[in-house]
Amino acid sequence: MKLIHAEAANHRARDPYQELAIAVIKQAANDYRDLARKNADSGSGIEQKHIRQEMTSISRFFLGDWYRSLSGLDNGADILEMLDMEVFGNDESV
């Protein structure tokens, strides 16, 4: 299984803002993974609906301006695709 992690291209000391930005992006990716796994294991329709809403919110983060500001990149759709492949494999039925 391929894991996705936000890392800087080089290993120089980063400023605190950059460290915070990386932490926010990592947390969003981890939350998306956790929610996707919970959704697969959940039996309750109400709980699944709530989980899907949370996943949609995280998707909007990756596709939005805040992610682009934090990362300096416009690859949110690629990140989401990689997360889906990591969690669901070829089954992207979220």
C-alpha cells in the first residue's frame, strides 16, 4: 500500500508557518483516511451520511484556496485521487 505524506522537497529547517501548514495538510489527509475506513465499517445509514459529509468537507479543503495557500500547489485533486486509491484501491465508490 502506497502511503501519502506531505514533505518538503529538501530537509532544511522550515519556518514555523511552514511546519503548521504541513501539519494541517497531514491532518486533513489522515482524517480523510480514517473517515473512509469508518464509512466502510459503519452499519448505520445516519452515521454513513455524516461520514460522507465530513469527507466532502475535507475534499473541499483539498480543492480550495486554503489548501493552495498552505501548500503553494494546485494538486488537491491529485491528492484526493491518491487517498482514494490508498483506501479503496480501484473501488472509488465513496
